[in-house]
Amino acid sequence: MKKLSEIVKKAKGFNKIFTVAGAEDCEVLLACESARKEGIGNPILVGIKEKIETIAKDIGIDIKQYEIIDEKEESEKCKRAVLEVREGRASFVMKGLVPTATLLKVVLDSEYGIRGDGLLSHVMVYEIPNYHKLLLLTDGGMNISPTLEEKVQILKNAIKVAKAIEIENPKVACLSAVEVINPKMLSTVEAAKLKEMNQRGKIEGIVDGPLAFDLAISKEAAIHKGVKSEVAGDADILLVPFIEVGNALGKSFTYFAKARSAGIVVGAKAPIVLVSRADSHEDKFNSIAFASIVSAW
């Protein structure tokens, strides 16, 4: 898949039931309405019923088309939304107007949650006007300073997501500031180890690193620097060394490069649609389509 529109097209007809924790938000409701009309998903709205109905009326949404679960407290909104997934009545959960930490705490709770066996990690997919295909970025939203072992799990999560959107043999660039191994720069050492694991068959796809960002996305930069790599200039996945890099890089795609995007958390028993409150309803809609595909894969 080269465009977000292809993700949306594939998700049409899935009609996945999903829950929204804290649905009293204009942009969230617009995204849900688009998903419902396109046959991508049927949302269960969890939140303050009166507020949801008022917002829906103001933006022209027929709220009678939706199931609403009336919950007033943030923690209860999250518990009910996640419990619907845990008990098999919904395929995934979407973050609405609730704090991320509150939702993830419930996701990881042994009584209410949907924690899986592995590590939770955040995966964004970007459609950037001057890049020739979709680009996945991980992890700019969950793991602050992952260890080598955690990076292995983050990579495996991202590769699974890539395959779900038909990137059969994803090319992974392990980012650092330079492309040579420097013992004083841990990201270069760990990138080289991830590459070695890939060569030994421990990680799928094609993994290269350390690679500076310009090498990962520009063949011209690789040629100029004399770097030969299957990944250089053609990366499908960018693995960042720690969260600040992923956060800044993702926001630069959005605000400087005018990228469109979708974002989910994976590694639990079901995907979690997790995007910024500042994101448009179009990006939230794309994220619902993204989660629908991953939940069905």
C-alpha cells in the first residue's frame, strides 16, 4: 500500500465493532460517523450521554444510529470501553477525550484489561507528499528509552503491522545520528545488533543500521556518502532510539511536511487507536481504518 486511501479502501466492509473511551468530542464523533458511513466500523460511544448527544446534534450527526454507554468518570469510561473488547463484543478500542495514561492503565489491568504477552508499542503510518510510499514510525508514543530487548519487540510489532497493510518484506532503518558504530553512542551499537539479529533470522524483514535519517529516506544522500544499503532511501519502517526522536520526527512530518497519518498501539490483545487530541477527524478516521485492518490480520 502506497497511500492511506488504500488502507481505507481495504477496511471498507469490515464493519468492525469498536469502542470509544470518552466520545464527547467533535473530531472523534466526525471520525466515527465517517467510519460508520463507509462500512469500516460501528462504534460504541462511551462517555457522558448528554454531552455526546449535544455535540452530535450541533455537527449534524444522527445519534440514533449509535449505541451509547453513559459513563461520567474518566476511569469508568476507560474500563467500560476496554471491557467490551475483553469480553469479545468489540474488536478494538479508540481513545477519545480521556487521558492516555488512564486508558493505558486500564488496558494493562489484570482484571479489566487486554494486555497480551508482549510489549505495547506505538506505530504511526504517514503519507508524506514527497516520499514515494507509506512510512511507518515507531516508537514515538509509548516506550521512553527502550532496551535492546524491548527494541526487538517494538520492531516485531511494527513488522506485523506492516505486513497487515501488505508490505510483505518491510525495510527497517534503525535510526541514529551517524552511520558508523560509536561505542559512546548506544543507539549505533544497538542498531548494529538488531541488524545482526535480522541477518541470523531472529527478526523478519530487512534491517539496517545505524542509519542517519537522511540515509533512511534519501537514495541521493546514500550515494553522496558512499553508503550501500538495501534500506537506504527506501525505508518502510523507521525505528527511533528513544521517544523524543519519534515524537519530534512525527510532529515534523505533520506540521512541516503536511503529512497525513494514522496511529495505533499494538502488542495488546487488540489494537488501540491512539492519536493526538490535536489531530484532525480525517487522521482519526484513518486510524480507525488502520486498526480495523490490523485487528482482522
